[in-house]
Amino acid sequence: MEAKDGEGNTPTQLPAPKVEPSALKDAAAQLADHRLFLESLKAVRQANTEFKRPSESELRNLDASIKRNSALVRKLRGGGPVLMLPSPPAASPPTAGGSGNVSGTGGVAALLAECAKLNQAKYVSELASAVAEAPQKTSEVAGALEVAAFLHQRYADFAPQFAVALAKAFAVTKAPATAEEERVLGRRRRSCLRLAGEAAVAGITGKDTSHIAAMVQELASVKWARDVDASASSTSLLAALVKPPVREALLRLPGDPIPLPVPDSMLQQDADLTQQPLDVVEGVSTLRKELEALKSEQEQRWQLPEQQAATLLKAVEATTSGCTGALLAQHSALREVESEVTRLANTRGDPPAELSAEYERRRKAYEGLRAAMVSLCEALGRALPTEVLDAEKEGAADRDGAAYTRIGIISGTPDSQNAGSDDGGVFDDREARAFYLSMPDIRSQVPAVLLGAAAAKAEASTKAASAAADTEASIAPDGSAPAAESSTTQGATPTATAEGAQGAQHPTPAAAAEGSGGVGSEGPGISSAATGESDATKGGAAELPRAAESQEQQEQAVEGIKQEKDRKGNKESGKQAEEKEKAMKTDKVEAGANGSKQKDTEKAVESDKGEGAVHE
């Protein structure tokens, strides 16, 4: 390989790509396995289309008794072990050649040997129905296909009756009553659909694929938006049908590509391999031969005519489109329910049980439908529709960005604000939020000596004490302040006056300590009042700013004022009660005195009456 430098003049030799010889051998082995698989498919179809049936005279010599043929039909309908093939070696081709020479001692070998001894010409319809209904699992499809191929090569009317029996076995005549019956029905329909597709590829049912088209159209006709379970079931069944080799043969779609360890330029006949080692050159040569042989087999493989394949592909696309719409609708509904659950969980603590059950039901339905869609896309060799991927990316972005999540709100949204916080709901609870956002007041917890504030407080206390002493000296003996100071206080602002009054009645802890240190005999109340009055005289400034060094001290001051008011109110109430009690006692004493006076008067009247009577 040659290339040009930046100026485009000097040719340079590019380094040869490094290739591992083992990778070349593995790729050649994969190509050979796929080629053998295609050759086996061609051989099976050839055996089912180019054969010689036994004559009527040969069939008359066989046993045609009702007893043995009925036993054979019952054995076929039972399925299970009688349809199991011996375990084949790895990457072995299919063996539905219908020749009856099935190796091993498995159930299918014994069953074919018994069929070869009997004349079933009068029981073809029963045999066709039994084989169509026989496989209950996908692992039994290969054995049923062997039996169908053998009967097809012996009786001419088996193939058309077998196609009708497959369509009848696939139809649902009775809705399942229990979950177990529904699972059994799903397995039987999946096996029946797979058997119909492989029988068409093997050439057993001929070129007529109308029964398969009817099955696929039935799958595409479900009510996608209303019945999620039916949608998931139909999509899963279709995925079982369109797996290789049915995809390439009946839908005419390309197969899965086999990755190659070398670039296409090295696989060309005129490629320059002079710079490669000898084992790499031999590996590339083997890989070229396998590629040519595989392309030849792919060109010779049987495929359904284009018109019939277009009919099947149209039904498959309708199923894919319906499942995509149902998946988008379920995703939208799930997001709405999830958002509501998260909102209630953040506002109430626990969502209602009914809503949680609804969320779980929708989540399981969505996951089941999505799994079926993934299996269908893998069977078709496609990726998930872009609409589904975009919707899921949008939902993931909402969870990461702002909207909702099953764990909780994780970003700033109206729901998180309604939950009682303005921080976007990034914390699990109030304790965590307080731990990270509520900063402690270090000044109230660390000793003042460590903060260097002790000297400043001592100086402020000395100044306050001297100011209190001056104010106390200026107070008149009757307790009234001089006229000049009164006028100064009146000239202060109302706020300052009120603060001074509050400081006099209810001093803060700092102000009380400083006041008590300045005035010994008069007590903290007089000292605080004097300090407040002195500050008002100097310009209406209150002593509280020193006490309000932190918000906590201000709150304590307000709380102290409230407590003092309550205490005074309680004292006044107690005094009033005592005065009322004294008045009541006084009234009782006066009433007793009045009563004794009245009794004395009555006694005096009676004695006067007695003396008058004596005189008379």
C-alpha cells in the first residue's frame, strides 16, 4: 500500500495491519459451520421434495389394524419423551430428512420404526392433527418435524392436512381460566408456530404458506393499546417464528453477518500480503475460500417467492409497529404513575397501597412487553426502534435532571419544594439537611479566652460600670432624674427609649453581668436602667448591640423580657387575689360585729320589757 506525504509528492509505504493467525482460524471455522448448515437445509428440502413414496401394494402388506394405529396416534398426541431426539454434537445440522434413519435409541427413532411397520393410509388426518398438537415445548419441535417429514414422504395427502391442522392447533378456542393454563397454551402455540415455519423451510408443507400468513396476521390483530399481556404474548410468539433459518427463507431478510478479523482489502485476490507472516498468509487464503463457498451456498438456498414473502413481511411489520406504539404508551403511563408515587412519598412519607400496586403492575407489564420487543428485534436482526430508545433516554434524563425517580426526588422541582425544602430535595431527611446546612455558633461554644474576646469584654465591663456609677450619682434622692437628663431622654428616639426601658426591666445575661459588677448594693435592675439611661443620653444608642453579638443572644433577651412580663403579671394577679381575700375577711369581721351588736340590742330590749313588767 502506498500513500503520499503532506505535500503529496513523496510516496510512503503504510505499515501492514497486525493480524492474529488464531483469529483467522476461528473466523474460517465459523464460515465453514454456517456453510454446512446451509448445505444441510438444502439436503433436507431436497429429501422432502424429491422422493419416491411406497406403492399401494407395499402398504397393503403392513399392519393396518385400528388398535395399533390408535395407540400410535395417542402416543403422538402425548408428545414429551417420544419426540426427543438424541443429543446432537455441537453445530450439527438439522436431520429432518424424513428417511427414517434417525440415529440413536431416542423416542423419535422408536416412533419412526413403529410407523414404518404400520399402514396409516386411513388415519392420515388423525396423524396430522396429532403431530401438529404434539410438541409442547420448543425442544420437541425437531422430533415432531422428523415424524412429519416421514409421514409426508409416505402419504400424499398428509401435507395439506398437516397445514390445516397447524392452523387449527394455533387458534385459541377457549380462553384459559388459570395462569397455569395460560402458560401451557402459550408454550403450545409457540411450538406450533415454530413447527409451521420450519416445516415450510424443510419443504414438508410445499410452497403454500397461507396458513403461516393467517397465523401472523392473527398475531398482528391484537388490541395493542388495551391489552398489554396479549401484546407481549403476540410479540414473543412472532419472535419464535422469525428466527433463522425462517427469517432468511420466508421473509427474504439477510442473515446475521459473521465478523471477520481482517479488513476487506486483505481479502481481495490482488491484495499485497508480502509484509505478512506465512501463517497469516495461509489463514487469509483459507478465509477467502470459505467466503466464496458460503456465498455460493447462500445463492442456492431456497427462499419463498417475493409476493408471498412480502405478505408475511407486511404482517410482521404491522406487529412490530403495534408493539412499538404499545411500548411507548406503557412507558408514558409508567412515568406518570412513577411521578405520582414519588410525589406522594415525598409529601406524605408513604404512597397509598393502591397506587403502589398500580405502579408495580404497570412496571411488570412494561418490562414484559419490552423483553418481548427485544427478542423480536434480535430475531429480525434489528435494533430497538428509535422512538423507544428516545423515550427511555428522555425518562433517564428526567430522573437525572429534575423529574422523578423510584427512590425519591433528586433535583429542584415543584415536588421537592412542596416537600418542605428549597434545596432541591438532595437530602434524605431533615436531620441530614440540618447537619450540612445549619452551621453551629462557634462563638457560643468555644471559650472566650481562646477567641481573644476576654480582654475586650473586661474593658467594656469597666466602661459600663463607670457609666453606671456616674448615672447613679446624678439620680436625685427621691429617685427622679435631673431635668437635663430627662429632656435628653425625651429627645431620644422612641426605639432607643423603648430599648433602654426593656434593658432596665429585663437585662440580657451579658448586660446583667456587667451591671452587677458595676453597682454592688443597688442590684442588677438599677444598674441596667442606669446604663440604658446613660446610653440614651449619649445619642439614643442602646446597650443591646453589645448583647446582640449573635442572634442567639438576641433571642435570649427577648425570651427574658417575656418571662419577666409573665412574672410581673403573675405577681400582680397574686396581689389582687390577696387584696380580695383580705377584703372578704374584713367584711366577715364587720358582719360578725354587726351581728353581735344586734344581739346586744335585742337583749337590752328584752331586759327593758322585763323591768317594765316588774314595775307594773
